[in-house]
Amino acid sequence: MNDLDLVVVEDERELAAVVAERLARAAREGGHVVLTGGKTPERAYEEAAKREPDWSNVELWWGDERCVPPDDEKSNYGLAKRALLDRIDRQPRAVHRIEGELGKEAAAADYERELGDTQLDLLLLGVGPDGHIASLFPNAPTLRERKKVLPAEPGLEPFVDRVTLSLPALRAAREIIFLLAGEEKAEAAARAFAGEPSEETPASLVRADDGRTVVILDRAAAAKLPA
């Protein structure tokens, strides 16, 4: 797999600021940006909205979604709406929401049609303590699927059905940015970015096929990586 660019920052606040600056630059440059869920991305979205209020040059996508309504507190879209979309002056050219409330099969089929042959320019990915990314969980059969968008079973709480981009879809992005914060992510980071690729750690299977892969970690998350 392609080499990684590892960036270690002091803490979660600095990590969010680094990611926010990259998002703000993407908003100015334009293109197709894929968002993720989680506490650290939420902070980055809030900061990115302050740094760049005009997102009219980009189209937004999501790497995965829970099968809940968009205003549900568990919705990744809902998180991005509150943290980013509700805080900017000019909205994205398009917002491609995964309509999880349709059910995982229908929502996945609809999103695959909507995605088509779109070239994703910037893709954000968190990593779970178990090494999962998007809604691709350790040793799940979805890791071997070739379609771009997949219905998925929950691998951890909240135990609701999900829709996720597949490994091939994730790897096709021009730039992939992993973001990890906290000591609870240290073991997963070591397996994902210093170990051999394995379905036991889905994050180890995602590197840009023809582009850049960046890992941004705070010191706590990077604690078990080789010096």
C-alpha cells in the first residue's frame, strides 16, 4: 500500500484546528468532500465554519450513515448540519445526504446511483478503538464487497443499521485524512498504521490508490506508534 504521511499534534484541540484549516482550503478550492461523524470531526467542522464561511464551491458527501432520520442525534448528517452547515454564510453547491431513514438496502442503492463515477477529492475518516472505519467493522463480510455503497450491520453502539462506502470507494479518493485523538485510540492506531494490513483492523486496509493518505493524531493516540 502507499506510504502514509504521519502528523502528530499536541492535543485534540490542535488536531481539530489542523483539520479545520484543510477543510477551509477545500472549501475555497472546490471539489467533492466526504465528511465523517464523531466528536473530533465535530470540533473541526465548527472551526472550519469560522475560517471559511463560503462553501459554495464544494459538494459534500458522507462516508457512512446510521439508518435514522436526519434530525436524529445519532445522524452523521445531523452532526455536520449543526456544526458546519448551520454556521456558514453560503451553502455547498450540493449536499449529498445518505437517506438512512429509507432503510439500509434502499438507502445504499440510492446513494450508489447518486455517487456514480464522482471523483472524491478529500475524504475524512475517524478510526474506532476496534480499528473500524466508516461502518466497516473488523472481519465483516462488507470488507470483501466491491460495490461502492453497502448496507451494513452495526458493529458497536448505537446498534442501528447503517450505510457505508466500501473499501474500493474509500481508496479511490484523491486525499484521505485519518483523524484520531485520545489514548483509547492508541492501540488501533498502532495496528492500523504500523502493523500488517488485516481485516481485523479495517483502517489498515485504506490507503489512497492514486493519491495522498494522511494520518493526523494527537500525542495520546500516537503513543504506541514506533518512534
